[in-house]
Amino acid sequence: MSSDWDLPRISTDFTYRGIETAFLENESLRIMVLPGKGGDVIEFRDKRTDVDVLFHTDHNWLPPTERVVPTVDPTGWHDSYPGGWQVNLPVAGYTDGFAGTPYGLHGESALLPWNAEIVQDDPEAVALGLSVELVRYPFSIERTLTLPAGESALRVEERVTNDGGVELEYVWQQHLALGRPLVGPAARLDVPAATGVSEPYDPSHENNRLLGDATFEWPNAPALDGDGTVDLGEFPPTDATIHDVAYATDLDAGWYAVTNPELDLGFGFTFPTDPFECLWYWQAFGGDADSPYFNRNYTAGLEPTTAYPSAGLPDAQRENGTMKTIEPGETLEATYTAVTYRGHDAVSAITPDGTVTGR
């Protein structure tokens, strides 16, 4: 027998660390969103297991002040990074300049306050509408987060419009970071990719186990020490000291899954491969020695993105043909599903609506 507590609920009447906050909830999931800071999703809690699948930073992150935009210094983005799930536009990765403006790390969309309104609140579903206009780039962004009754799936519709009068380059990213206890040695990562590319590491990079600037058959990446390969479908011990970045490309379909049989819990995410043609995999397993992490985080950043790599923006993306453009007045649309599931040791497919098939 169901009760009113089983019905989906939504509220925008909260604040967290002084930031406007919204909650979407049904019998399966509890979702916490920060409209006042990038529209970040900072809690994705599976109620059956009481596990929040997202990563939460260890450092004392600060809410951005109103209308903050980034500078060339990449620490500005990290200063206000709580973990979780961000939308990064008009760039993802690091650049000293893009279209005549300094951007630093990951653009500006995650550092701005977004407008929020409840667009559905009934027994069938609840939905939160979010919107923002960027400051340094003529992009307007709209997102609708919908949590249906009776499902352990959040559906997100996103629209990006070029309000400028010229064709513009962009890198669009869903910046999701997953953490403990979902991510760990008992878990498995499945991605339907044919090819992997490792980051062309800077000489100052520390703690990588992967050979840099290598192309390989996913998920078996060449090891730095020359001793075989590293299976990127497996997660290292929690006391590891590893910091790597790789890109899953030549995707057969737009999804990934992290499954932890010990918890009887998995998390899956679906996305359109046009324009999100690659999946960035940030592997910060106790080895990101730079500020603000200092080897404290155990994190799997699994980030559908329209271009790669994360460095050398925009020249590297132009050279490998992954940089994309949007015409004046054009609107790009994408739909994603984030889902939790049970009863699988590994995953062979996830449909766009979040139906999971085990293997």
C-alpha cells in the first residue's frame, strides 16, 4: 500500500551554505540541487541503500559571490567545487583564452547563479526548471530535471542557445564525479567504447600509472612502467596513490555504468553521442597532489564531453577534429538519464530511458 510519502516531492525553499537549494524526491531517490551555484547536483541518494553515489570534496569549498566569472588562474573553479555534477560551458578543461576572453578551468556556467522554478508538481512527477545567461559568452542555457513517480531515474533535458551574431566554438560537458562507497575495488566500470586515449601528460604531472599520449583498445591502457596494461574497467585499492586522465572514444552508444555487487547497487548515466562523442575519465585515486586535493580524494570523474583532450584548448581540439561550433541563433538540445539499479555484477547496455541490462 502506498502513502503520500511515496509520491514525488519538490521544494525550492531551502538554502545550503547560503546558496539557494532545491530538493527533488520520490520513493527511490533524493536529489539535491544548488540553483544558486551552477545548478550543481550535489546529492544523488539511492534510498534503498542510503548511498549517495556522488563524490564530495574534502576541502573547505566556498560559495562563489554573485556573478562570479573565472580568471586564467584555474584554482578559482576549484575554490567553489563541492563535488557532484556540474554543467561546464562554454569550455571544459583548461585554457588561457577562448574567443578573446580568459577562462581558466571549465568555463563559467558552474560558477554562476541560475534561475529556478518548479515546472511540475503532481502525483506523476516533479520537475525543476533551471536557466542562466553566461557573462563572457553569448550562451543561454536551460535545464529541466524531472523525477517521475515510481522510478529510480532522473531525466534531464538541456538546451544551449547561441544568442550572438557569429558562429562560436564550444566544449560542452556533463561533469559528474562519483565517489565512495559506490566506487571502490569491488566495483566495475562498463563503457561501450572501442578506443581509449590517455592524457598527453605535462612533465610536472605526478602519480600517473598510464603511459601518456597513447591510443589503445578500451579498456586496456598501456602502463607507464611498460609492464603490460591497466584495465580501466577496474578500480584500484582505496589506499592507492594514482592520478590519471583518459578518454573513451568511438562509442557504440552513449552510456556508462558503475556497478558495486557488494552494495548490490549501480549507477548508470546515458547521453547522446552527438554531440557528446567522448567520455572523460578523471582517475583521482588518492594521487591528485595539487591544490585543493593533496592526495585526499578517491574519485571517478566520468564526464560526457563534446571534445578532448582537457589541455591545450582550443588548439588541440581543433587539430584532432573534436572541436564543435554553433551558429548564430542555433539551439542545441540533449537529454540525459541518471539511474540507480540493483541485481547486476556488470552491465551490457542502458537504454536512453534508463533501462539497465546486466551481463
